[in-house]
Amino acid sequence: MIYSKRGILLDRFHIFVVRAILGMVFAVVLSLFFYPDTRMIYVIALGIFLVGMAYFFEYLRENKKNC
């Protein structure tokens, strides 16, 4: 469980939901901005990639703290 500075409790599921929503929003915005004629499957793949990268960079940040 993660506490914010205001004391709000965030568990891993809520963090995943926020990251998934933001990942899809950014995927749609980026794909519409750079490739307006892109198929929906590529937009979904980009969203999954963005969420995966968020978890990867969180892993690197946590790993760096433990060293």
C-alpha cells in the first residue's frame, strides 16, 4: 500500500487503473497527433506498451533505492 503526502491510501489495483486510463488516453492522443489514420489495434497496443513502460520504470526506481 502506498500513502500520499495527504494520507490517501492507494493500493496496487487503484494505481493500475489510473495508469491504464492514462496510458490509453495518451495512446489515443499520440496516435491521433502523429498518425491520424492508425487502426484501433495499434492504439491499444501503444496503450499497453505505455502502461508496461510505467511499471518497468517503477521497477528500476525501486531497484535503485534498494542499492
